[in-house]
Amino acid sequence: MKFYSPEPEVKITRWFKEPYKSIITAARTCYSGSGIIEDDKIKHNYEGLVSDLFQAGHHTTFQHAQFQFSIANVSRHVVWSFLHSHPFYNSEQVSQRYVTVKKGNYSIPPFSSRGRSIYESTVLMQMSAYEKLRELLLTPTSEEYFVRFPGRKKVKEKYKKEIDKKAQEIARYVLPVSTFTYLYHTISALTLLRYLRICKLHDAPFEQTLLAQKMADEVLKIDPDYKLILEAPIETDELPEYQILNNGSERNPALFRKEFDDELNGKTSLLIDYKIRNQESIADAVREVLGILKKDMDDDRAIALSIDPARNSMFGEKLNLSTHDKLTRALHHASYTFKKKISHTADSQDQRHRMTPASRPILYAHLDDEPDYIIPVLIRKNDAALQLYKETMEKSWDSMAKLRKLGESTEFIGYLLPNAVPIRFTESSDLLNLHHKHSMRLCYLAQEEIWKASLEEALQISEINPIVGKYLLPPCTLRKFADTKPFCPEGKRYCGEPVWNYSRKEYARTI
């Protein structure tokens, strides 16, 4: 069994010199009375020591070695499902927001002959709809753009490329998650070991296994000693998720979706839980850092020292120094949990905020033959675009239903899902990391759905924790409070709105 399309292309591009040896030097240094143990003091591979460390779970020694891979011919789906589903990586991936997707660049899973024909004709239909939508959306995008930048209307041609990209950003919702992507991906040796062990989990075990094995093979080329600790993958049917989903338990995806959406009550992100002493805990922590009594510093003043940009200069810095600064780290003690529903394409960006973790679904467990998709605001503003969009979704789900009737693999049918398919999940974060996420995603340049979710979250937090909630703001407003100029840090990418002068209830955007 193999893909009809080119298999994942993986190359190791940068790595530690003698990476396996770093495990040994790090471990031996822990118990060295004569200083740092350097590579030249290691005369053999200490197989017994490494095995003991591995079996005992003392894995920090495995994290020192880092590997950078260039990866191509992988689906957007496998990046969402696998490469970006955990905190321990760094990636730079080609953007569908800013780079036009060309026809022919998509995964073709191992279907039957009939199944492949249905699949490929559907992908071509989706990609054709993408190109048509890019054209249909140019007029409403241009109108919205020049409402925001009226002074630029006199030189329209100068901004045509920028308008094209904003239309393209919305058109991508009809593209299938099978669309190819390419990226640089950097991980530690420990993460690689985990990749190979867990690669057969849902939602894309076949592609994930190919990818993980190719990454392991690349590392073995530069240091064969890693074969001593590489474990075989856990089989899919041994995973707890598989056993639960295949034990005959009743599932009703349509009723599940309705129950979830009813709980959201029209929101993109709903606050469902938080610590009852969020603000008091922050205030206590600030006083503890400074060694100050409660009678000498009230809660409002203490909290302001940790989060008010006018009093905490860390929020005026270019680098995110909040996890290093002692006062700002007090924000770790407050936390919030949200129930959310955003598209696959939006969640592919949302999950890059690795310090606001979520329990994302086994996607096929949420789906059936009923079309289920997000409609962007801009699509709703153009009747022709909306009609094409809905027809594309109906045809996509119809094709997936046909593939199910043919008995094709549920895993591979999922590659036809459009970017617009909703991801329903729960996300939690401490205030420190949520503050950083909101400072990035309340910017008017942020992806529309994440921006909307972040705004809803900030307003809901303000209702229950008003002292901290009022500081969940976009970067330009934080910089204004910190007296850092220019207020907008985006330079020529400035959104066109003096957001720093608006209250959050005045925020509104279409593009």
C-alpha cells in the first residue's frame, strides 16, 4: 500500500555534531567531580548507561541534540494532526494565506481505482472553486480594503497584490486538507523518539508513519547509534482511542455536533471554567516576589505591577520576556478554559500557540454524511461567492459519502475534507501565555476566526476578572500603554485602523 502521489520528502539539513554522544556527556557530567565531561573523554558508546537512562525515564539528556528537517510533499492534514499537535518543535511552513496554491499539489491516498477517480475529480473541483472564489472575492475585498484605507483608492494598482492576497486567504477555505505543504521542522532527539513510537495514532496514521520513519532514517544516516534506542511504533489497534471507538459504543456525530454547538450559544469561544481566586492568586504571588505585606500593597496595585504595560516595562519589549521576568511570572497562577469551534485552517494556526494547549478531536469521530463547515464573513457578503462556496461543500460531502459506500478507508476519505471543516475542542491556558496569545491575535492582521475567538475570550475574562481582563489587548494598545513608539509594530503591514484608540467593544473587521 502506498500513495499515488509522491511520498513525503524528508531531508536532515542541520544537526548536532555527534548527537548521540551528547546523551553520554550530559549524563556523566551530572555525576562528575572533575568538571564538564567533554566529547573527547568518551571512548565508547556507553550502551548500558543510555539504556538505563531511557528505561528509567531520565530523558532530559536526550533533549540536547537538535535536528532540523526540510519536509515536502506532506498534507496540511498530517501537519495539523501530527507535527504541530504538541509543544516540542519549531516550524516555518509555507503560508496558504500569502502563497497561491497551484493545481496538482495534493496527496493521493491508496484508494481503489474507482475511489481514486472520485477522490481526484473532487479535489480538482475544490481547487477550481478556489480559483473562482479568488476572482469573485476581489470586488468585496477591494471595497472593504478601501473603506479601511480611503487614501489609497487613488492609486489602486499599487495595492492590487495586497488585495489579491486577502481574497486568497478566504478562498483557501474550500481547499482540501490533502493539499501539499512544505516546511522546516526542528525537534530534539527525544521528540523524534516519541514521533516514531506514536506515529500510528489518529487521524492520519499511514502518512504519519511514513513521515516519522523517514525522519528517523535521516538521523540514523548521521549517527547510527540511535538505532539502540529507537522503539517500534505502537500499533493503531493497541491505542486506547482505537479500542474505545471500535468496541461497539454508540456514536451519533450529528447529535454530538448539535449538543456542542448549542453549548456555545453562538460564540466561537466560550469560557467554561476558571480558578475562583485568579486575581487574588496573582496579587499574592506579586507580593511574595517582592516580600511585601498585604497591608502595604493592595490587590489592584499588585496585579498592575504584573500586567499593566505602564508599570511593567516587559510588555514594551520586542522579545517576549514574560516567562523570564519574576513579576510577570505571577500571571501563571490564573487560568481559563474555553470550549471552541473554528475551522481546520484556523486551528492550524491556533495550535501554533503551543503554550495554550488543547484536547483536539479524532476528527472522523465528529463527522458523517451531513455537510459541516465554517463560512467566513467575507463569503457572506457576496451572493455569487456564497452560492459557489455552498455548492463546493455539498459536492465535497457527497463525494465522501460515495467513498464510504465503496468501503474506502475512513482515514483516507478524510483527506477530502475542506479547510472549512470545524474543529470542536477545549483549550486551556494560564494567563501568562494567554496574554501573549491575545497580544498577537487581537491584532487586525490576525486570521479572522482566531481574532474573533480571542476577542470573545478577552471580553468574557473581563466580566469575571476585570482587573486582569482589561489588559488583554492587541500589541499596538499595549505599546501605547507602555509608551513604546510607534504603537503599531507592523511597519508597512499596518492594518489601517488606529486600534489603540478603540475600546474592544468597538472592534469590527471583515478583512
